Amino acid sequence: MPTIQELIDELEAEINNGGFDQFFFNSAGDHTEETIQALLTIGANHTANILKKAACKFPGGMPPKDRNIRQELLEDVSPDSDAFEDLDEEFLAYKDNLASLVSGYEG
């Protein structure tokens, strides 16, 4: 299981590079639920809500942990790789200072 730091680092790296489409396409998406929990744990509630909204686009409200199944569903959820554009922009506004919250967290 990745640490809080690792989960948040992966989230940021994927979204900064290719948005939520990339996050869910790659292995970081395997840990969507854990990443939401990590964000809540450090007090990044705004960012956790953005990730929850992105996850809710999948059937059942959460992407599958299985990467192959998730990638197949992603083709339906975001066929033109644009379903998450608004959420990408909202994330990239960085209303939560993730670096500061992670470094201030003592877990």
C-alpha cells in the first residue's frame, strides 16, 4: 500500500501531465479510494471532492481497481478524453496547498 505522500505525489504527477484521463488510465487509478482518503486525512477536502466528482463518472461511483477493466470503462466515460476537463481545471487551481498539507501531516 502506497503512503499518503506517494498517493498524492502520483495524483499530482498524473493530473499535471495528462489530467484525470491519465490518472484513471494509469496505475495511479488503482488507488482512487485510497487517494481520496489520503486527501481527507491531510485536510485537502476541496481536492478530495474534485477526485470524488471525477470518480463518480464511472458506473457505481468509483472506478474499478482492475486497470484493464477501468481502461475499458474509461473509453465509455471519456471517449474523446474530455469528460474531465472542468475537473482538471478545478484541480489545477490548487485551492488546497497539497505540498504544505502533506509536509504538515504527522501520520
